[in-house]
Amino acid sequence: MPPTSVFQTLDEARALIVDFVDAFAYDPDTREVLILRIERGPWNIRVVQPIEHYLGYFQTPPFSPQNAELDSVFYFTDTPYRWLPLLKERQRRAE
């Protein structure tokens, strides 16, 4: 891991980051929570040091360069995966 990383080891980072198989988004127009799941095999990960990078995701709320920064970059290969059907859950209106 890079010396500036909050993780001491790759195993520590893997335990927190890699094992997630769900992604979430919210559509305020339809009041739906979108849930995308994947099935995948084990990740063959290497930590790499980027030469240049742009983090557009960190430039828009709720993130900014003042409250989010790049910790590390994982490069993985030969990982079998399959996207599962998108699920939508509508929020109930507050009464």
C-alpha cells in the first residue's frame, strides 16, 4: 500500500473495499433507490501508483478536494463477473 494510505496492508483494504457486491443510486424524480448487484469470482489485485489522474467524482457534491482524496489504486485482472438484474425500490412518501 502507498505510505499515505489509511490501510496498513492490502488484506486490510480488501476486507473493507473489495468484498462489496452492491451498488446503490437514488433517483429523486421517481423516488426510487436503484440497487445493482454482481456475482463475481475472486479479485486478483495489485496496488499500482498512478502517474497522472483526474478524480471527477471527487469534484462534485457531496465530495470535494477538501474532504476526499485518492487513497490507493487497485488494478485487477481475470475476474469473472456477471451483472444481476437492476432492482428498484420506491420510497414511501412521508405522512
